[in-house]
Amino acid sequence: MPKLRRATAWLVDFALVVALASALAVLTFHRVSALVTDVPELATRGGFDLLTSRGDVLDASQDLGLSLWNKSVLYVEQAFGLLVLTVFLYQWACLALAGRTVGKALTGLKVTPNLPPRVRAARRAAVTTAADVAVYAVACVLLVEGQIVLSVLVWAVAVVLFLVNALPVLSPGRRSLADRVAGTAVTGIERFSRPVATPPVRTS
């Protein structure tokens, strides 16, 4: 079943994305923890703010807290940015070099025609990355920054984009939005590796 194979291929590739996101989440947590537990730096900063606050300790502590919060948010944004960039490079490199991702290779699928033109591979990788990761990442960043309403709107856009990209695969043509933008299709490898029949040799 081509549809089941393609869904399985997507799940394998998405599992790799989840593994990368988990690793980045752990790394970001450790970066934030190190920031909070950096006692000498924070003690110096807090003491200086306290001495120059002229008794306004509340404002001094608020400034220190905002500084820590802004750095923490920056670390989260860097993690999401690295996630999007890595997913794009993964998609682009796999398509440009092999014509298939790890998931498609494991399920016997291939993107056709072959993608020697780097621009075509980049187009398909960009749409796939946007539909699967990038727009969701933007929504998460907006949520961290406190833009709740805008974050919800971007989440809605992300869901719509994912469905617009994925649902056409269920149609007879089985071409996603990424396929249409890049001018490609996903087919079984066996269609192109079938041996050519040779005519029988006549014996006299």
C-alpha cells in the first residue's frame, strides 16, 4: 500500500526530528540551569545593582530577573532556530545526494525525478520543513515571548499548512504540496529497478 508506506516514511523522518528536538531541549535546559547557578557572576551583578539602587531593591531584583529571563528566552529561540536549520539541511542533503530521506529509503520509496538541481531539492526541503517544523517553532517562540494571541494564530496556520501539504497524498496523484512546488513525485523504487527482460536466444 503506497499510502501506508509513505505515512511510515514520514513517521520515521519525524521520529528523527523528535529525537533532535529532545536533544536540543536537554541542551537548552542545561544552558538555562548553568545560567541560574552561575553564582559568582550573578552575585557580582546583584551586588552592584543593589549598591546602585539607592534602596530600591525591588527594581534592582526585577532588572536582574529580566536579564535572566531574556537570556533564557534567547537560548530557547536559538534551540528552535537550530532545529529548523538542521531539519532543512537534512531534507535538502538527502534529496540532493540520494533522492530520498532515511524514512523513504527504509520503506522503499524515492523522490522522482532525481534531484540533481540543488534548487529543486531546496524547494522541496523548504516546504517540508515549513509544514513539519518551522511554523510550529515560530508559534512556540511567540508563546515563550508572551505573544499568546499571535502564537495561537500561528499555530492555526501551522496546522492548516501541515494538512495542505499532507492531505493531497491521499488523492489518486499522491503529490503533496512539497511535490507540486518542486515538480516531483514519490514512487516505489521497484518501478525503476525492475530488470529488463531479454529476448530468448534461438538455438539451431
